[in-house]
Amino acid sequence: GLLFGALLNLADGIFVGRGVGSDALAAVNIAAPLFLVATGLALMFGAGVSMVAAIHLLRGNQKAANINVTQALTVSVFLMTIVCILVYLFPEATARLFGGSDRLMPYVLDYMLWVMPSLLGCMVTFIGMFVIRLDGSPKFAMMCEIVPSVINIVLDYICVFPLAMGIKGAAIATSVSQLAGG
């Protein structure tokens, strides 16, 4: 699952590097810490809730397991929404914090602001994969990671090359694919 999640970011790098150029590729890498924050939070909440819910399910307490899953999804999406709001309020400061320069700033802002919705999809996808596996559907959980990766690769190509949307197109492709996975 994580391998296909990594393909989402890798595809952006490949298509942006080939279709837009090295400065745009650097901008994608500057925005990368946002993906790491989202993935880290999602893995933390997903692993935690799957363990707690599994204990509740073993004890026959379905209601408590459902409440814990709802809490994990709600709190994690709330935290990521706060991160997104902060990035939208302070985009240049965020870009500079992650190493953006004046030369790269237009690319970083174009990518970062359009890729933020993907972080919410990432949270739901990763936490959902833990919960879906716990529910006894590991193949479905894997498909929730494979399908967005394929969607992203196809949309990256379409947005960057035929539609010539540049780095913004790659970010939109990532957001659409991650939200589809979520």
C-alpha cells in the first residue's frame, strides 16, 4: 500500500521534471514535507485505531470499535484541515520554511496550494486501509491504494502534457487521485 502511495509522489516528480523542468521538480520536492506530515499522522492514527478497535472487537464491543474509528478519522482530518488552513493563510512562509527560494516561489506556490486537498484524501485513505484490513478486506484496502496511483499517473500525463497545465496540473491530478482513494 505504501509503495503505491509513494508512486503518487514519484509520478508527479517524473511528469513535472520531464514536462515542466528542473525548477518545477525542485518545487515538488520543497512541498514534499507536507506529504510526510500527512502520511505520518495517518499512519499514527491508523495503526492506533486498528489496535484499539481490534481489542474492542475481540471483546464483542462493536459500538466502541465504531466510535474509535470515527474519532480517529474525525480528529486526523481536523488536524490536517488546520495544517491546510495554515498553509493557505501563509503560503509563502510555508514555502520558505521548506526551503523555497525567490526563483522557485511561483512553482512552489502553484504546486503547494493545489496539492493541499490531496492531504485530506491521504489521511482518509491510510486510516481507512487499516480499518478495512481489520474488517477483513485486505484486497479492497490494497485497491484503495492502487486505483489512486493509476488515476494519478494517467491524470499527471493528461494535465502536464496534452493540457499543458504545468506543475498546477500535476498538483490537481494528485488531489483528484488522493480524494478518489479516500
